[in-house]
Amino acid sequence: MKDVWKVGRELLPWYKKAKALMNGFRFIEMRKIPRSQNRVAHRAAKAAYYEARLGQLKKE
């Protein structure tokens, strides 16, 4: 990847897993799509994040 993306500590394990999986492909292209052009995916990702965070808080 050319760009360096910031990754929150809570997402770091998922980031590392994604990076490892990317090594299994001969060619892969990553593009950052602005939220304004991808509202459905942004809402789904945000909902999944809050669901995971809520699960963590309930365990504490």
C-alpha cells in the first residue's frame, strides 16, 4: 500500500489479519472511497463498530 492509514488500537488485530490475508493474492488493489460516495457501507461499518464496542463494554 502506498498510503499509510491510521488504525485504532481496537481495530489493530483486524488490520493485521487483513494484511496477512492480502499476502495470499498475487494482485490486490486497495482504494479509499470517500464516505460521501459510499454511505451504505459507511453506515454498516459504523454500526458494526458500535456493536462490537458495546459487546466489549458489557464484558467489563
